[in-house]
Amino acid sequence: MRDSRTKRHSKRLQFFVLLFFLLILIASSKMFNIDRLLLNNSTKTLELMSSMNIDMSKYSGIKIYDDAILIVSSNKIISLDYNGTVKWKKDIKAINPIVRFGMHNIYILDSINGQVVTLDLNGEEIWRYDFKKSIEDIIEKGDCLIVFTKAGEKKDQINIFDLKGDLVGNIILEQGIALDCDISNDKKKVLINVLDLSDEKIKSKVALYSINGYEIWEQDVENDIISKINFIDDKILSVTKSDIKLLNSKQKLLWDRGIDGEIIDLNIDIENKQIILLYTGNKKYLEVISINGRTKMKKEVDKNIKKIYIRDSNIYLVGDKKIYGISKDVFLDYNISEKIKSVGVLKDKLIVITNEGIKIMKLVNLKSN
């Protein structure tokens, strides 16, 4: 009899111990905003509106705009409307051209002859500039076009144009290779990601310059390579494969977040002043960090997720054949039969690009049973 009571008491005790630990796990999950992405209550799905049967493996680039899709081959730019009708075509006459898309312009770079040609979204030429020397690359940042060239044979030069084609500033680096740049909102400062190969040891640097070429400061990064730099208002974001730092314009460290793993993708939501990152370690996570360095949301995600897209307050995660949509909770969990190359997120639809073609899809409510 006593043994029976002892066993019942032991089982009851085990039950309460398990319940206690379960409550602790739930509380800690809520405290750190950690959820499992797979435990979701999806309310939306994607409905196919139309599709274009285009062999996208033949095209080297694509850009999604609100009223057009632009695709690029080695010698042509083609603009399509969302019915698949060709709006215009433009031949590219440069040898081995580089085409870059901006918010409102298209840039064709003839790297050998040193010429940049700028088109509007109707395919009409707006302006061109002849550098008369080779060009490394071009990027549009804010309302500026940044063109990377050489000053002489060894020094990197950064040329800054407004979108009308006027040269507004240039910077010559005394040492190192310029990998990336950003322009401050007031167009007075330039942030540069510099890779310095002058010593035996490779060094990565964040450098801040005035737009007229005066160096304000530079900061070395030890034992790591900077992968991304950005202005967020007047603050400076520096990202390596496993670390995120925020500095003020006077070089003071505001916060530093080490990542237990490797950053796969990172997006900056300027409007909501937050950083959205996808990283992998023993598991894969989506994390949203405020401008103050605090975690706002953290979710374990499918190991096949590779890319982050944002639109308004929504986050879209894309894997080979999977699309998730997340606001505060998961609202979309969608599988596709073909391997996804890229996704364009518009206000009322998603454009899904595969090698087999382009799918225009609408976000709709799931039908209740």
C-alpha cells in the first residue's frame, strides 16, 4: 500500500517538475521574442494572376518596378508590362557591359572605354559621361550615382554624380580598395568600405570622408572583413559575417552585437529604423534589431531560407521553393514547384522569378473550411 502511494506521489512530483520547466521555457521564449517559424497560423496564400513563359536562364539581370519588369541579356535591355507585352527594347553596344538598375534610372557601364550611359525607365537616354579610363563599377545610393575608377594605376577613385549627371564630388584613396560606399542624407559625407592590402595582413576599414575628398576619420576592423556599410540617419552601420556595430558620426561606438553564427542576408528598414538579419549557426534565425541594438523579434526559420525582402512593415523570407510572409506573426507559408531565382515585392502582388519564367501572384486570404 505504502509502495503504491509512493509511486503515485513520485509520478505527481514528476508531472509538476515537467510542468514547471515547460512554463520556464514558454516564459523565456516570450521574454526574448523567440518563436519557431514553423508553428504558424497562416492567414494568406498566393494566387496566380498571370505568368510569362520566358527562359530566364538566358538573362543576366532583372529588376522589378511598380509598372514594368526589366530584363537584361548580354546585348539588350527589354521592358515588359505585367501582361507580358514588350514596352520597349534597347540594344547595348558596349563590349562586356555592366547594367545597374536604380530607383528611377538604368545605368549602362562600358568598363573598357570608360563610359556611363544613363537611361530613364522608358529607355530614353538622359545623360552620358566619358571618363576616358577604365571603370570598375557603378552603384546608385540615395539620389547619387557612385562610379569607381582609378586615379593613376594604383589608387582607387570614387566619383559622385547627382542624378542629372553633374559631378558633385570625388575622393582618392591613398591606400586600399574601395568595396562599397554610402552617402549621408545631407549629401555632405561619404562612407567607404576599404580593403587594405598594403601589409602582409589583410585589413578592413570603415572610412568617413567629406564629399569633396577630405578624410574625417577611419577605423580598422581586426581579424574580420566588412561586408556591408550604411548610414542610418546620422549613424553608421558596419557589418561583418558575424558582427554588427553602430557608430555615431564622431566614431563613438554606440553598440556592438556579436552573432553566434554567420550572417547570410541583412536588410535595413530605414522607415522603421530597424535591422533585419538572417543568420545561421546550429540553427537558422530571423532577427529584427532596433536602432538601439535591442532584439524586437527573433524566429527560428526553415534551414532552406536564403533571402530577405521587405515591403512596408512586412518581411518576406525566400528559399529555393518556399516563401514566408511575416509581420508580427507568420501570415504566409507558400510552396512553389520550381526553384526560385528572385522575388519582387510590390504593394499588392509578388513577382516570382524562376528559370522557367515569371509568375505574377496576388496575396489573398485563405478560404476557411
